[in-house]
Amino acid sequence: MRATFHQLKVFHKVATLCSYTAAGNELGMTQPAVSIQLKQLEENLEIHLVEKLGKIFF
């Protein structure tokens, strides 16, 4: 499978805001929906994109 534009948009918001919740709020999504989209993106690309350490993202 490939990455969808929506998944890339979600990833960009999470990376920019460093928050699943804030990204979801801006995109009109719930935090669990954001998590699912990022998980699917990582599985599709076979790469780990977000490292979560407490509330800090890398």
C-alpha cells in the first residue's frame, strides 16, 4: 500500500504541532483517529515516523 494524502496531512500537523490532540482539533478529528492514521501510514511505508517520549515528539 501507499501513503494517502490524508495520512500525510495528518502526519504534517502532528509533526508541526507536536501533539496528536492539537492536530486532531485542527483537522476536525479525534485523537484516536489521528493515532490510527499515523499507525496506518507507518505500516504502509514500513518505517517508524514518530518517537514519543512522554509528551515530546521526535
